[in-house]
Amino acid sequence: MKKALLATFSIILLFTLGYVYEDIRGTSLSEDVLRLHVIANSDDPSDQQLKLLVKDQTVAQMRAVLAGVSSAEQAREIAIREIPAIRQCAEQTIAAQGYDYKVDVEVGPHDFPTKSYGNLVFPAGEYEAVRVIIGEGQGKNWWCVLFPPLCMVSSSDQGLSLDSPQKAEVSLKCLKFLPKGMRVTLTGKDLKG
């Protein structure tokens, strides 16, 4: 009885997911998000720690200015306007740690590889991003999604890094009902209200 019930549930779920996939297939996630990308001067441990401090300040700063924003386009426009403030905040954070690295800040399209974190998958592609480059920008980087606000930080992994095998667990209510091992790829419609 349990096997038949599980098989029936699985078939219904597959048909439902197939329908949802057909409905959202043409929508690009890259059009609906604004990412943050912070690149360290080098892979030296002190430069990597500095990157995390700059990231923390930038995330806090951007959360404040993006509060109440309803679209990725609006978030991008605000981010462009905030470039001087983002640069100043990063430079102050760096100077407070005794470094004098230059900081470049840009907002624009950048290529990102496919990244999965638990059941959450961001497909490879070109995404609008606020990019903060510290010094030579030759070190490992850190990324998150500023809009919608998905910057995930925990005390153990210090965020999501494109060069790191560390994973962050994302729990959306509906994901709890999926069979163990099933992966979900996000698209633009997944983030729209």
C-alpha cells in the first residue's frame, strides 16, 4: 500500500513539475536577479579575510538601499547610483584594516558558472552584478544575490564562493515535499511574486 501511494504521489509530482517547467521554460533567471560579486586581492589568508569584511559591509549597505525594491531593474538602477558609496565604504573598511588597496566597483553583466547549493541551482549564464574588485582582484571570490535578497551567510562558511566547495542549505517550504535527492533549478518566474 505504501509503495503504491508513493508511486502515485511521485507520478503526480512529476506531471506537476513537468507542467511548471513548461510554463516557466522561456523565462530567464538572469533577468530577475542582481548579484553581488566580491573579488579578493589574492588568495593570501589575510586578503581573503579582508574580502569577507568588505562583503559584510557591502551586503549591509545594499540591504539598506534596496529595501522595498520590487524589480531587478530598479535594484540595478539603485546599485549604479550607489557605486561611489559602495567604493567609499569598501575603501574605509580596507583602510581600517591597515591596507591601501584600490577598489573598483562596477555594475553590469558578468558570466557566472552553474552553481548548486543543496536543492537550489543557479544556471550558468550572464547575470547583472555589482562587482567589487579589491586591489589586483586575483583572489578567490564571493557571491550572493542582492535582489531578491538571497545573500546567504552563516558563521561556518562565510557565504557562497564560486571557488569553494562549501554549500549553503536553502530551505523553501515547497522543497521539503520533494523526494530526497531531487534537484530544483531556479528560473526567473520562481522569484516573481
